[in-house]
Amino acid sequence: MAGNALIGDPNKDTEDASETDLAKHDEDDYVEIKEQMYQDKLASLKMQLTQLQEGTLQEYQKRMKKLDQQYKERVRNADLFLQLETEQVERNYIKEKKAAVKEFDDKKVELKENLIAELEEKKKMIENEKLTMELTGDSMEVKPIMTRKLRRRPNDPVPIPDKRRKPAPAQLNYLLTDDQILEDLRILNKQLKSPKRPVSPSSPDQMPTIPMEAPSQRYEARIEEGKLYYDKRWYHKSQAIHLESKENTKISCVISSVGTNEIWVRKTSDSTKMRIYLGQLQRGAFIIRRRSAA
């Protein structure tokens, strides 16, 4: 029994050897299969790379189609946005153009009205000056002296022409302005036209005498910065005043403008305008008094 136990079983050794060979064979097959799979995978990747380079890869084509759709969608949205912006700009342009045309028309009407008012004002001024000139026209006219030439008698000597030098015309130096002279002439013309005592027919050459006025009171009057300083008071444009003249007439007026050497006043009764010079105010030809605007 002991000897049999020490001697090994030959069938069992053979079975172990066959299992070892089988395991080794399976390992070789696994390595071979893995190598084949690697080669197949590598070949597939190379083929996909070739298709990608040629542009025939299916996945590449799908992605390109998706990108193309996105591109077209963005282009369409951009076109719609451009159209909307263009319409908005056109609407704003039409609106601003209408506003500019309306403003132009309003300005044109305003300018026309201002020019008409200015021309009307100048027309009134010219009419007033014309009236003043018509009032002073009689005293300004110089009538020529009528002379008669008599026939020379047969026994009279032939007249010898006078070769003496004619005297030079006298020169006048005016200390007043033309407007002040015209105003004084208008006053003189009024006084000349006023009724006076009849002139004796025995002295036809005698001219109607003008009553000499007593020296009037002098007033301080000057214009500074568009305001009138008269009799220790300041007067400005649109101020209500009473205007008193030498004829003791009292007129309610409003100062319409203040010039450099004169003022313009507007009568409240008929809205006619008068021009009054500083010299007239200083001489007392006109006297200004304040009055309430009411």
C-alpha cells in the first residue's frame, strides 16, 4: 500500500499537461484576436480620415448640413433686422422732413409778417416826414424875383457890361441838425398861418411880424443806454407820459422808441407817431410829464 502511494498516477500527470497546453493555446489566440482588432480599428480610422479629407464622411456631411442651416437662419434674421432698421430710418427721415418743412413754412410766414410790419412802420414814418415837409414847404420855397427889361431909347448910350467880380455867396454855418431846422420851420409856418392884424395896403412890402417869444426855461435832457433823462427823471420805452406843447395842448402818449438824438412817441387816441428831438425838450418846446399806464 505504501509503495503504491509513493508511485504517481500516470493518467493524472497526462491530464495536467494537457490543461497547461490548452491554456497556452488560448492565450495565443487572444493575443492574435486583439492584434486583429487593433489592425481593423486602425484601418477603419485611416479610411475615415481619407473620407474626411475627400469630404465624403457621413458624420462630416451631417455637421456641415447643420452648420449650413444655422448660417442660412442667421443670414435670414440679419436681413429681417436690416429691413426693419431701414424702415425705421425711413419713417424717422419722413417725420423729420415734415417737421423741417413745417418749421420752414412757419419761419417764412413769421419773416414775411415782420417785414410787412417793418415796411408799414417805415411807411408811416415817411408819411409823417412828408406831412412835416408839406407843412414847412411854403417857408422853404424861394420865389424868383420878376424883372422887366425896358427897351433902350435911341439917344441913350449903350450899356456897358459890368465886369466886376460877382460877390461870393454867403456861407451859412448851421449849428442845428436838418431835422431840428425843419421842426423850427414848421413852428414858424404855423405862426405865420395864424390870424394876425391886417397889414396896411399902403405898405405892400411890409411882411407880417412874428411875435417875439420870451426866453423859455431850459431843461436838462439827454439819452444814455436807450433811456431818456429829462427834468431829473428817467424815461424808457413803452412808458406812458403826458406831452405838453407851447400851445398848452396836453396829449396822452406812450414812448415807442428811444434813438440817439430823438424819441418817438405814439398817441393813445389815434396811434399816430411823433418824433421829438432833444433840442426841443431842452428848449421847452415840449414838456414831458409822467402818467399812470391805466
